[in-house]
Amino acid sequence: MIPAAFDYRRAQSVDEAVGLLTEHGEDAKLLAGGHSLLPLMKLRLAAPSVLVDIGRLSDLSYVRANGDTVAIGALTRHRDLEISSVLHEHVPLLAHVAGQVGDPQVRHRGTIGGSLAHGDPASDLPAACLALGATFTMVGPQGEREIEAADFFQGFLETALGPDEVLTEIRVPKADGAGWSFQKFNRRAQDWAIVGVAAVAGSRPGIGLVNMGSVPLRATAVEAALAAGASASEAAAHAADGLDPPEDLNASPEYRRHLVRVLVRRALEEAGAA
Amino acid sequence: MAHARIVALDAGGALDRPGVVAVYTAADLDLPPVPAGMPGIPESMFRPVLAQDVVRFVGEPVAVVLTEERYQGEDAAEAVFVDYEPLPTVVDPETALAGGTLLFPDHGTNVATDFREPLDEHFFDDCEVVVRQRVINQRVAPCPLEVRSGMASWGADGRLTQWLSTQAPHSAKDALAGLFALAADQVRVIAPDVGGGFGAKIGPYPEDLVVAWSARAQGRPVRWTETRSESMLGLVHGRGQIQDIAIGGNRDGQVLAYRIDVLQDAGAYPAVGAYLPMLTKLMAPGTYAIPKVSASACAVVTNTTSIGAYRGAGRPEATAAIERAMDLFAAEIGADPAQVRRQNLVSKDFFPYTTATGFTYDIGDYMGALDLALEASDYAGLRAEQARRRAEGGPCQMGIGVSTYVEITNGLPDAGEFAVVEVLPTGTARVYTGSSPHGQGHVTAWSMLASEQLGIPMEDIEVVANDTDLVASGGGTMGSRSLQAGGLAVHEASMTLVDEARQLAAELLEANPDDVVLDKIEGRFHVAGTPAVARSWAEVASAAEERGGLRVEHKSSPSGPTFPFGAHVAVVEVDTETGQARLRRLVAVDDAGTILNPLLAEGQRHGGLAQGVAQALLEEVRYDADGNPVTSNLADYAMISATELPSFELVSMATPTPVNALGAKGIGESGTIGSTPAVQSAVVDAVAHLGVRHIDMPASPQRVWQVLQDSASHKGSE
Amino acid sequence: MNVSMHVNGERREYDVEPRTLLVHYLRDVVGLTGTNIGCDTSSCGACTVLVGGESVKSCTMLAVQADGCQITTIEGLADGDQMHPMQEAFREHHGLQCGYCTPGMVMAAVSLLVEHPDPTETEVREGLEGNLCRCTGYHNIVKAVLAAAQTPLASAV
């Protein structure tokens, strides 16, 4: 219930945050909304000795249309994504998915950057970003670099974000008018997805999977089938191909494989993606 | 560790941590094990206040760390190291029964209580049809929103005052007095606002005793509030039965014989949970006039949290079993489940009715309840809709579940409750009750009862409860007893008080007491026919002051328990592609006799319904094979939320009981008892056309899907 | 470290450990014990308060994160003896029994109405997905919130 003690630093800028991370190394963690980190710390599953609070960097909270992409500041809260008129117009899938994360109280604090940096395969936003072909910008001591979402999630709760880097921006291609769907299968509305599917159709179709492996995943077998002209149900039959879904309280791997096939089919049908 | 010998315990590191005042283990406490409080449980199975030599479930406290401030405690506790030598773990009750590994070797068996009856081999001989089924009534967690919390403080006079989140402050007081060898008046227990109990906060826990002991050892007040994760392990769990049912009858729908075998999981240290299967046995036949009923039960210990009297306590288990049996029988003979029930219900003309298991039900109209529920839900319309959907063959199918139930309330040996009613010289009244309200609304309800007799407005009546210094005795609030025992006491005491006041008013009016009446609207005493000459309550009470005041102390003595009953209809939708079941409607008829306050009664029904639905669809406490709990927080344990529930459709029915002057039965547990089988039945019904006859609880998506797979492959192999 | 915030309109300033959870700051340091703690996994919502007018689980926020913020707790809803319309609706519709989840439930409901001024029953249930109750079965809570939605100023703080 009570986190282990830590030192607290508030960063006034991204550069200051990077500096603090560099100074304290592996012992330091960034604090944004805190809704991935604090629950772990309260159960003492994480015990960083330094927290670098970037929650006040309001410059990193924005949703802007920018040519043929939408740029989202990493510290934009789920609630702000949920109601963003820019997202509703250009990337409605993302607005919808943000509105499905946790519950209203969580959405008032949690940020997209925090969710992505945590990289939980059971989180909704990573799957949506994978489906949308998002690009992430990170700032570290060596300066700024970009990475495709597809390359960002590298292992269980391990991302490409270095221990001295700050995720600053997420860019997604506009998907005006493209069909989309988010299938979140859970027991209670506040629960993590047992399995989830984020799908976007149109010129850049993509399908992201929630809780089907140790990392957020793209349903590449399904995408390949669609590209080869398969129907929704034909493509969905491949949804579990090559995957090693986890076993937990709510689902066996076998049940997850079955669920993902059903949910992918439903997502493709709703998105009109075949 | 679920089962291990404590080889060594090193608290040295903890003692050095900031703010640590002391660390205690069993060796430091001079306290005896806690009596199980139930007849027949041997001393060798009593729970030590802190684990002594052996731990028997994950969550059993082995040490207590006292710190000046809350935040220091978790830091210091991390520095207490325990060296365990693992022992074989028994989690499955059948394995426990087989006795390969004994939790209490001195006792020689894992059986804690034994109510077993042999089955006559000819029991079902006269039945054309016999259906057998194993049914799991799974372990659940009560989850009151407030976890256990308390504080103990010893006065310089050696008097103990303890604040406890409890449903029974007087029982706690007796336990503490006994433990510390104190006279009863040397202990005061106060239950301040208690954030829910549901049967899990009836007796003081060993932890509460440790808090009291620590306060005495330190000479300073000590307080403790557990975390939810600790509570999921330390607060008693509910249910936990493996049931083998067999029902036999004729193809025309008449049920002739019913047998239930119960294997109760008692948890590591048997307490009231080990006794509940006796209630399951006694309530086995439910609402049905079954000529032959045979019930057998025993409880075994396992390396898990103890089972306690969670809302319903033995009766939901009985009802769920007989209702499953009726559905299976109906399916076997190809009859409508509502019709088969109607055919076998005890008729309302036969009350008081003594069942084959020996309980005498006071009054009931089970057919009336069933008819009301079927009508309110438009059962025929629901079946038509179901048929239409089945014909269409879409993935979302509809299921309808019907249950009828009867249950026992106020069934404890001491069926009475204590009350004091007094009127003060100010003309206001005060009621002292031995009940222990924690959300049931007794302040409102007892004020209503007193007001009705005294003619004093409710806002001028104060109700005092939950402090053993202010209320001399009490049974607490559980078992749906408070109105018929506690409210009755207030009602009767008020009437007696009016009589005494009338005598005194007569003196003041210089009239014959027989001629003096109480005008309940004005709250004044006058000679009948002469209302202008009157004495107010204030005047009478003032006059009574020198005689010790206007005050009646009373204990009610109802002749026995009462048996509320009802019928529920549940409508669910099952997504046959995913196995996800959603509750769409829940129609509930709950007859608890005369209703005193409809709003309070409905609230009790709502809460009970939600918990009943939760057991059918969502909640389950699970352990892995090594006895490690895997649902020990509110993220993993799927405690039901608003999004899984519809608004409920409550139907009124009130058949007054002759057992007490209020005509009232208990209502607190009815909702839970009737809804679980109705919802379980509805889920099975939704996929019955696909060959499914039974689905265990909770009917989780994976479980439903698996049953559908098994059924399809079974068909495929035919 | 030094943390200051406005709690129910009053500025409060105290020195606390950085790891102090906002809920403990409010209860144990500021002394407002109306906000309750029901779990340790951010599941139950009993600790819900308003931060800048939005519902937040105060158990999942550090006091230092709330430095300089406007906090409203359950104690800040009523206007003297006059109950807030949401409190009045809960009372009228028997939306509480033991009352333990109630402060968090009421705060979450107030925030819900700010964002959904005229919610359907489904929107109310979904809006309260982060708040658990064991006593009421949610039935009367939903009734209370729907009734409050028809009352002026039910989302005002």
C-alpha cells in the first residue's frame, strides 16, 4: 500500500528531465500521470530511488493536425485524447481507444506517453498505435530520435526508450474517413482487456493486438491475408498464427487464440477492412 | 507459504528500522488459541493468535511490527525474515478428505465436522428417472468496502476500550473479556461507522486480539488497519462446497427423491464455515414437497483462508443445489422448468410445514411467488423471444432462469434481542438497541417502530447502538435477524413503556388508568372523551424522574426462526462465439412478511441481488496447487461493478408471519439466495439447445466457451 | 518536502515525505477523513476526490503531484448546512447503506455530470465503472445520479 521511500525531483523542461535521468541512471524513473508506475510502487513491485516528475510539462500536452499527420504530445491525458476534435476528425480510433482505458478517474491523470513507455502488452493504446503505424519521438542526452511503433516494443515491459530518454511526441498518419474498430473483451468495464483488437482500414490498414503476447503486437498474419485479398473471416482465421498468448486468471492460451480470431473478424467487419 | 514449519524468525533487522517500537511473535504473546466457537470442533484445530511453529494458510500472520507511524510499518516488515520448511500443501477438499497430508496430525484426520449420512441403496428405486450431477459452489470473498480496522486502548484503571469494525460489538467484548480474564464491565467495545460486514466481521479476529494485547504490553493505544491485499487473505471467505446431487422422479414431473452430498471446504482453521453445511442439509429440499430427502455433509480443513458466514451462510448453497437439480430433472424429462417447479412446490395450504429434513417453515406461498415472478417477467413472452432467436441461429442467444427459494432467518439459538426505550423529561425518546447497524438503517426503522407506539415524532427519537458501555447487551446484526428480534424488542418495549406511562398519567390526571388513552398524533395522555385535559410525554416523564424515569428494558423472545421465500427470473444473453454472458434483467419476488420500511427493504434486496449475480457470473477466489492465492486484490478478484448489472425489477409480496407481532421475517440475505441459481440457470438455458445441461459457477466466458466446445465435440463424436 | 494546495477553498501547506499518497495527505495530515481507502490496486474508487474539478483516485496520486492544485473533497461539497444536490439525491434515493464507498461515489458522480450533463442509465453505469460498492447493488446509486442530473447545479463545485 505504501511505496518505498524515494527522492523526488520536478523537471521544468524536457532537457532538465533528461539531465536528471542521466545523473541518477537506472535508479530513476519518470513520473507523468503515475497510473502505470504508482500502482506498481504501492505494491513494491517497483522501487525507484528517484522519481523525476514531468507531469507539469504542459508544453507536451497537445493534439495538432500537421499536414497529413496528427501530432500528439506525450503528456496528453487519455481524457483529452478522448474529447479531442482533431482526433475525432482525423484519427477517431485513437480517441475512442483512449476513452476505453481504465475508468474516468484514470483517464483524468494517465497519459499516452506514460502508457506507451510502460509498454504493457495488456494496454490498449500501444495496440492502437501499432495499428495506426505511429512514430514516436524520444529525447535523450544525444538529442532527438524517432522510432516506428513497430520497433518500439521490444520485450515484456521493455521498450526502445533508454533509461535516460523522454518520450515527447507521437505522430500518427491521418485516417480521415477510414473505417476503424476497437474490440475490447473484458470481464468488467474497468478491467484490462483479456484480448483486444484495434483495427483501421483505408489506405493504411493495420491491426494491433492487446494481450496476445509478451509485447503489444501487430496482427501481421491477418494483414498479409488481407493484402492478398482475403475476406474478413478468412483473414481472421490467421489471427493467432505464430502467436504465443499468455495464460492467466481469465484465459488459457487456447481460449485467447479463439478469442482473437473472433475479435479480429468482428473488428474487420466493423471497420469494413476487407 | 500455504503450509510450512517455521524454522526461524529473524526480526533483528526490523527492530533497527525507523519508528519501530516492537516486534512480537507467538513466543511473546501469552494468549491461548482462539476457540472455534462452534460445537464439535476439536481444540487441536483452534487457531493460534499468531502462527506458532506451523503456518497453515497464506495470510496467516506470523509476526506483528509496531511502529510510531503508518508509513514506517511496511518498511520495517520487509526486514522480518522467516525461514520456512515447506510441508505438503492440501488445497483441494477431496484430497483433504483422503487424508494423505494432515493439517493437524494430532487430530488424525482433516475432517473438522461430520454430518454424514449413508445413502440407502434403494433410495431411488421408485423413480422412473434419476439425474446425477456434481456441482461446485465456489469460494467467494465478501469484500466489504471497509477492510478490518481497529484500535485498542487500556486505561490506567485496567479497563480495555477497543474500537472495531465489527457487526457484533458485544460478542467481541465477551471474547476480549474472556481472553484477558477481565470482568465484563472492564471491557468496552465500540463499533463506529462500520463499512460493511456481510457476515465476515462477526467475531473478533486473532489480529484484533493481538492489537489489544500489544496495547497492554506497550501501555499505549495501538491501532491497525489492514490493506485490501491483506484483507483478501485474512477476512473469512464464503461458500466453498463441492456438491454431489441426485434427483429422482417420474416422467410426469413429480419429484420423489433428492439426495445431496456436501463436502465443505472449511479453510485452515475451522470456524462457523465448518458448521454451515448443517444448514445446507436442513434447507436441502427448499420450497419443494419432496417425499424423500437425504442429505449428507462434512467439512474438511485445507491450506486456505477460513470459510465464514458470508451473506446467506449455507442457504445459498442449498438453494443453488436444489434449483440445479430441478432444472436437470426438467431437462431430462423434457419439461418446462417453471412448470416442473410449480408441480412440486409446497402448497400454501400446508403451513406450518415440516420438511423431510426436519425444519418447520412458518408460512409461505411459493406458487404465488412463482406466478408473480413469471407474470412480472412475461415468461411466455421471453420464451417466445428465445424461440425466435434460436430459429434465427445468431451468435447472441438468450437464456431464462427461474428459481424459487425459501430460507431461514433468525435461526440462531438465542432468537431474541435486547432493547431499552425511554422517554426523557424533554419529551423526546431514546432507544438503545443490541442490534449493530452498519448500513441497514436501524436508526430509521427503530425510530419508526417506537414512534408508532409512543406517538413521538421520529425526529425526536434518538437511537443508540454499537457501544457496549451504552447498550448493556446485544446479539449484533447478522443472519437477517435484526428486525424480527431487535425491532420486535423495540416495538414491545415501546408498548410496555406506553402502559407504564399511562399508569403514571392516570395518577396525574387523577383518573382510572383504564380510562386514560394516549393520543398518538398529539403525543398526549388524556381521559377518553376529554382530550382537552391532557398530560404530555414531557410532563409524564418529568413526573417520573424521581421514580427512576420512564424507561423499559426488554429482551424479545420470538418463538423461533422465520422462513422468507421468493422467486426470481433472470434473463441473460450469451455470446456463443466468445462465451460471454451478460445479465439483462433480474425480476425478483422476495416475501419477507410485513415490510416496515419499503426503501430500506428494497436496498437490502438490491445489495443481495448484486452479490448473488456476482457469484453466478464473475467472482471466485482461486488458489494455485501450492496454496498461493491468485485473486488477492480487487483488480484480480472480479468484484462486481455497476456495468455488469441492470437495474433490478422488484415485485412486492408480503405474507405476514405468525411468529412475531410485526409479521416480519428477515430480508437481508434473500436477494443473494434467489438470484444465484436464477442467473446460473439462465446461462445454461441460453445454450441448452446446443446440448448443454450444466455450467459451473462462475459462468465466466472461458468456462462457457469450454462447455460449448465439449458439447460440440461430444455431439460430433456421436 | 513542502507541499501546498487549496483544499475545499482553503490553502493548506505541510511538510511531507515525497512518497505520501494524496489520500493520506488529505486524511492524516490535513485531517479530512471523509475520503476513504478501500483497496490498494486503484480499483475501488472510494478515495475519489476532485483535482481541478476532475475526479481522481487520490490513492494513485502523490501529494507532491497535487502541489498548487485545487482539491475538492466530500467535505467541500455542502454549503454550510445545505447539502450539495448530488448529496441530496443520494439521500433521497437511498443511494448509500454503510456509506463507505459514498464519498468517492458522490465525487465521481459530480465529475461525471460535468462531462455528461444528461446521461443515460448506461452512461451512468459506465461513468461509475471505477467505483465499487458492496451494499447497494448500484441500483439506487444510478437512480440518484439520474435524478441529480435533472437538478440544477448538480455538477457545480
